[in-house]
Amino acid sequence: MCWLWLLPCVRSEGPTFNFDNGQLPAGTIFTGNQSGTGVTNTGGFTNSGCMVLTRPGTGAQNYGQWVITNDLANGLPVTAFNVSFKLYLLLPA
């Protein structure tokens, strides 16, 4: 005899962020070492807002980083998370 129980999957819908208005979402910060990086209200998918992490052509090692400063788990340890985004890579000509 075999018993099978199906338990409902608990899925917590967490926060979502976008850059459509050209501003950093509340509870986040952006740092980088290159001018021209950060959040803009154009240039993204279908010319929507986007975050620019690096700019081409400087020859230096450049970076941009976006940090969520809010406690998204109410003090509990985070053991996993899912991220989805649209990525655009500009390749040199």
C-alpha cells in the first residue's frame, strides 16, 4: 500500500522593484566608481527606466552595485531567493 499526500506549496510573493521613474526604489542604494552609472528613466527595455551598472570604453575596472537595505525577511535568515530581470549587453562594434 502506498500513501501520497500533496501539501500546498507556500509561496511568498516578496517585494518587486523597477526603475521606470528614473529614481532608486525606497530602501535601496546604488554605489559605483564611474560617472554615467546609476538609474535613468530611459534606455531600458522598450525605452523604460533602467539601472546602468557599467559604461564601456574607459579601460579601467568599473563596477556598479545595487543594495537592498531593507530587512526583507523580518529578521529571519534568508535561505533562498528568486530573481528575474531583463538583461541588455551592449557589445563593442
